[in-house]
Amino acid sequence: MKQGISITLRTQGDSLVRLTGLLYRKGYIVESLSVGPDSCQGHVQVNAVVTNSQAAHRQLYSHVSKLVGVVKVEDCYLGG
């Protein structure tokens, strides 16, 4: 199952490394990853499309929201 997730991170030296490391360690297959500035200064917006099982859908949200530097996590519906 493909899952879209939008994450707002504080601009810290290792925030993106922590996020990608988590995705790798948990075995998610990253199909797309984009990073750009957020409207709020000092934050970046990360959009990712990952493939995982139905059971892992909520776990991903939970794991990401616990990371240091994460401000907000949102699910993105990927129609189809």
C-alpha cells in the first residue's frame, strides 16, 4: 500500500538524517521524497511517498511524530 505523509521539521542539522534513518531502519520503501522551505521560518516541509503494509500505516505516523525536531505530521490521501 502506498502512503503519503507530510512532515514539518525544525531546521536542525540532523533532522532529515533522523527521518530518513527511521524510514530505512523500519523497512519502508521510499518511492518519493521532496524537501522544501516551509512558510514558517526555521522549518522545512518534507513530503514522502512510502510503500508499506496496511498494518504499518499507523505505526509510521506514530514513529515519525516521536522524532526530535518534528513539528507536525499529516497523512496525505493518494487517490487510486
